[in-house]
Amino acid sequence: MGREMSIKILYIEDNPQNMRLVRKILGAAGYHVIEAVDGESGFRALLESQPNIVLMDVNLPDIDGLELTQRIKSNPELASIPIIALTANAMHGDRERCLDAGCNGYIPKPVTKLNLLSTIASFLPVDQNSGSAV
């Protein structure tokens, strides 16, 4: 059995420029990025790929990202997957709204490389590179 080298990150985002930027940052860092352009396809991709982390745009064309977060968190099989909100809503109270909806983290747009990578790293298991056999 090979070691798990690739962390899967599902990014649900309808803006092509944001998608391209995040894909470039995460790909360069060695993450496997799974992409979805709306809430429904994002939910299907989540069920199919069982990612390690979900990056969730709050303003999606079909389902609000916070509504989708609540749907995911209410499913016992999916509730443990960390969801990080990525949003242009950076007004006072927006971070709290995202966390209240069930998001585990919050990144305001425009996304910076440092903030994105450090936030993702904070949700990954610390013993990932221990190399010890079970």
C-alpha cells in the first residue's frame, strides 16, 4: 500500500478567475484540487470524492454556500469534513455568520497565498508526515 501523499480539496466556486488563482496556489503546494461551479455539483463532488477539506464560496448561483454548508454539516457521514468559507463578504459580522452556519474557517477575498495555505494547513492532521505504520 502506498502512502497517502495527496490531500484532496474540493473548491466550490462560480468565478473562473478565483478558481484559477486558488487552483494555481493549491496545485503548486501539492494538493489535489477537485472543482465544482455551483452548489449542486459541489454536493455531488463531495459525495463522490470524499475530500479532506472543502473550500466554499458563499455566493453561489444556485444554492447559497452557507445553506449548502448546513446541508453538509447535518449529514453525519459528511459532518467531520472541514469547510472553509471563501467570500468577498468581509463586512463586520460576516465571519461570524459563516461560522454560525457551520463553516470551520473563514478566508476573505481577495485570497492571499499565505492566508489560504496557512488556513488549510491548520485543518490537516499534524501526524501526516510521521511515516509510522499502523
